[in-house]
Amino acid sequence: MDEIGRRGLMLVLSSPSGAGKTTIARRVLDEDAGIAPSISHTTREKRRGEVDGRDYHFVDKQTFTRMRDEKAFLEWALVFDNFYGTTRAPVEHALGDGRDVLFDVDWQGADSLREQARGDVVSVFILPPTAGALEERLRTRAQDSDDVVARRMAGASNEIQHWKDYDYVLVNFDVDRSVEAVHAILAAERLKRARLTGLDGFVQGLLKQL
């Protein structure tokens, strides 16, 4: 009887900066061996504690522009004067092998991924519980200047306006509960009939036994 396999999925997490998206993403990656991070290229400077090749591939604008012109990116976006992009080849290879890939991107990146591979995308938008909580988190992070915090707060309104474009929406009242919710979304999406390869053959073989 034919075996049932699965095509991988692209789990897309978006939120305004400071809503907890990166914390949730790291927890999901630590707790689920079946999903790996998509490591974006970016032209922004490294923050304290970040490692090149683990958090991002840090490149200059000339390198990024060349890669963009060569169609190397599955998606790319300009965010706060810096470029971010996801290279195409590693993602397509992982999906074909039945492995899931997690994307930590803004709404522009999510839109681009939907355009490129809508059937593979599972998108989740993460909201902060209050605007005050969002600003407090940005200031507690202590890695951005007051000017940058102000710009990120202004940008949050634009980001949040795209929440209806997403498959799922989580309000991050509690990180543990939000992580559990993302695990539940993954479990359900992995069982979707459209992602199961070899299912038709399995069912036909089963019917022949009856």
C-alpha cells in the first residue's frame, strides 16, 4: 500500500515590532523539531547578541540589490530604511522534502509569500494586548533610540491594519498561551488533506481491500 507523505508548509508570523513575535517564534522552533527557521538577508546593523547566519545574514545594500536583481529572493521588503529578504532555493527544497519553514516577516513579506506560494502559506498575525504594552516592550528591549521607538510605534498602526489578511490572529496576552496556540495551528495545518502526498493511492489501495 502506498505510503502517505506530506508537503512542508510555510508558517508566517507577523506583528508590529515589540508584540512578541520573535519570542514566540524562538519558542516554537525550540519545542518543535519539525520546523526550521527561514534566515533572512538584511542590510540593517546587527543588534547586541545577534549572530550572523543564525539570526540573519547581514549584507550591505550593494550585495542585497544584486541578489534581488538576480531573482534570488522569494520575498523582499524595505522596512525602516533597511532591506529584508528570503532566499528562494532553500525554502523550496525544504518544502519538497516535507519539512516546515518558519518566517518572521512583516505584512509586506507575508503578501509576497502569498503571491509566490499561497497554497503553502499558513499566516498568523500577533497583536499586543494594548498600545502601552507595545511601547513598554520596545523601551525595555533597550536596543533602540527614542527616535527609533517613536518610529516603530508610528509604524505599528500601519502594520496592524493588515490583520485581516491573515489566516489566524492571536492576541499575545501571555507568551505561553500564544506558543501553545501556534503549536495547535501547526498540528491542524499539517493534517490538511491538500498537503498529504500519496493519500489518493493509499485510499485506492484501502478500497481494494474491502
